[in-house]
Amino acid sequence: MSTDVAHQRGWQIFEVVFGIPCLAAIVLQLAVPLAFPRGFLTSALIPGGAALIIAGAVLVVRARQEFAQHGQPTDPGLATSKIVTTGVFSVSRNPLYLGGVGVLAGIALAVNLPWVLVLLLPALVACHYVLIAPEERYLAARFGDEYALYAATVHRWLGRKQRSP
């Protein structure tokens, strides 16, 4: 891989950083079953999980469409020629990761797999250090003030920052 990319190693992808904990969660579920409490909560978990799955999938699809519209790769192992700040990127610097987390959390709720939620926490920490931090360093080095302004305007996960007077 080129040194002019965010990630130097092929395993530095969402599918690995979140896939390994999800597989571990399935193994844990088989070895040490864990379930959400039954009762009134059950009727909320399935539709809540479905809503998260749909919202997450929409974020992923929209982010990929936005990258395609601007001719930018979705693979952080490939060089990018511009910062995409429109569409879902105007409210999240990481809509692909956010959407993927939404899908996984939704699946955990909808099919009663609490271990997935438990292991999403260390996966989110790994996501920050293994995926997001190298991407941010790459974008800051490549685009300088343009990226600094974007990072100062849009939150890493969700929302726009308030401008100080």
C-alpha cells in the first residue's frame, strides 16, 4: 500500500475491527447465554432494533452514494483527492462507522444478543485508535486548514458544532 493513504494495513477496516468482537459475542452467547429481560421491554426491543438497523443502513448507503458522487473511494486504504462535507458528511465525519454501529446494535436488540452490545464498547475504542485516528491524521496532513475547518464544524460521530461568537 502507498504511504499516501489513511490505513497501511489491510486489516484496518470496519469488518475486522467490529467483526471480531461480534463473532466473539456469538461465541460468548453460546457459552454463557445472556438475554435482555422479558416482559414489557421485549415489545420495544424488536421495533427499536429494527429502527436502528434501518437508520444505520440508510447512513451507510447515503455515505457511499456521497463518496461516489464526488468520485472518492470508500476504502481508507486508497488515496482520496478531496474532503466530502456534503450530505450525511455534513452531520457526521464518520457516517459509515456510525451506520455500521447502528446496524450491529439494532441486530443485538432485535434478536436478543446482549453480548454484541457489551463487545461493541471495546470495538468502539478500537475503532477510534485503529480506524478514525489514522484517518484524521491523514486528512489533516493532506488537506490542512480545509480539514481543520471541517473538523471544527462537524462532530466526529453526530451533529454540528456550535460556532462561538
